[in-house]
Amino acid sequence: MKATLTTILLFLFTLSFSQNYKTLVGEADALYKNKEYKKSVEKYTAAFSIEQKSAEDLYNAACSAALLGNKKVAFQWLQLALDRGWSNVNHLTTDTDLKSLHNDKKWQILVNDMQKIVDAREANYDKALQARLLALFEEDQTIRKEFIKAQKEYGNQSKIVDSLGKVMMHKDSINLGKVTDILDKYGWVGADKVGGQANQTLFLVIQHADLQTQQKYLPMMREAVKNNNASSSALALLEDRVALGEGKKQIYGSQIGYDNNTNTEYVLPLEDPDNVDTRRASVGLGPLADYVKRWNIIWNAEEYKKQLPEIEAKSKK
């Protein structure tokens, strides 16, 4: 009995630390998006005192540090990102967040070291396929960054946001054709064949696709997760999108709606709000309250349940 209790307590202790880490990283990311770089770096520092496993988190933290002007910490976190598997040298060299580092003598040394390690790590990769997917990643994310920036600066109803939205839809259509060609020919290619960033591109493009396409490739992604060729947290987002598209409630609370009348965001219809964090934790997602902060949403399950009928009616319009 003692051994069983110890195991349970160890699991809860580990889960608590994991949740604290995800909470801190979520807050750091939100602060970065609000251009509060000093506070963002502080949150990342606190998160990395718990663990330093995620190459993506370390890279994003380095961006906040660079924008703050703290070159020492930025280079430190970039090196750790490399050590943890960051492999997109092209993104590194073109990311404007890191522009302040380019004149430092450490920059070219870092780029060269990264290229050498990446070349060795990727010796057995399908380099041609990786290059195709990384190019698609840049296409997908660059226009979205421009769109989000315009939303913040000019508002959702502005002409520039409308124009960028149309450009984004056009690019999504082109990218989707390229990704479905890859999926149909190679299947859901794992990170062991093309690297993490390229592998992630498959999900990013499919999640922006029409419902019929999402429904077609959802079973393939489920199988990919079973085979460690896709992440369960990414699958959760696609599951939510498909569920809502089919007129059902989402499971993990990942999808956010926008109310044009109040100019506010809200969590789209969600199944069993009381236990959403348990479901989110099971797929590696942090608490919903932390996730929705980036949209200035204050999560309260009891209030949400009261508002749910209105939310369901609103989302069907």
C-alpha cells in the first residue's frame, strides 16, 4: 500500500511541476506577444528553473531576451535550444526577433556550429522533403504573424486585416495542395525522417484546411500519434476543430471565437468544462485558464456553464 501511495504522490508531484512549467511558459509567451519582453524573460527564467527540455520554448525565450537587449541570455538559450534539438537554421537566420544579435561575434559562430550539428544529425534525413516542408512552414507562419500584428495595430474590422486575411486564405489553399500531395505519397512523416519543424508543418497546414480535408486526414494523424510521428497536443487541436466543424462541442478548449458586437474573444462550445484541465493534461497541454489569457479571457468554469447556451447559439450564426 505504501509503495502504491508513493507512486501516486510522485505522479501528482511530477504533474504539478509539469503544469507549473506550462503555466509559466504560457505566461511568458503572452507577455512576448504584448511586447513586455522584460517580464517575458523573467517568466521564462522561472520556467527553465523547473526544466529545460523544449527546444521550441528555449528558442522562443531567446527571442524575448534578444528583443530585450540581453544578448548574453539570448545566446545561452539559443545554445540550449540547439542542444535540445532545434534544427531550423533558415528560421534562425531570418527571424527578425534576433536581429540585434547579428553584429555580435558569437552570432556567426553559433550559426556555423548549428549548421554542423544539424548536418550531422540530419545525415539520414530525406533532405529534399525536409526542405519542401520547411519552406511551407515559413509560408504558413510568416503571413500569420503579419495578420496577427495587423489585428493588434488596426483592429479586426480594418481594411488591412481584411486584405491580409484574403492573402492568407490564398496561401493556405496553395500550401494545402502541396501538403496533401506529401501526405498521400509519404504518409505522416515523422521527425526522425525530416526533423521536428518540418514534421510540425503537416499539422499546421492541415489544421488551417477546410473541414472535409481535416476529416480525411484526422485518422492518419491519430495513427501518427500512436507511432510517435506526431504530437498528442497538436492532435488535440485538430480534434477540437473537427468536432466544432461537425456541430459538436470541442474537447480541449483550444478553439477561440470572436464576438464582433463586443469585440471580445470567447471559448467556443466546450464539452464538460469542469474536467477540461484533466483532458488537457492528458495530451500535454497546460491549464485552460493560462491558455486563454493571451486573448484576455478570464476562465471560470461555473460562469462558462451558465453562458454556454448563449455561446452555442452565437457560434451557430
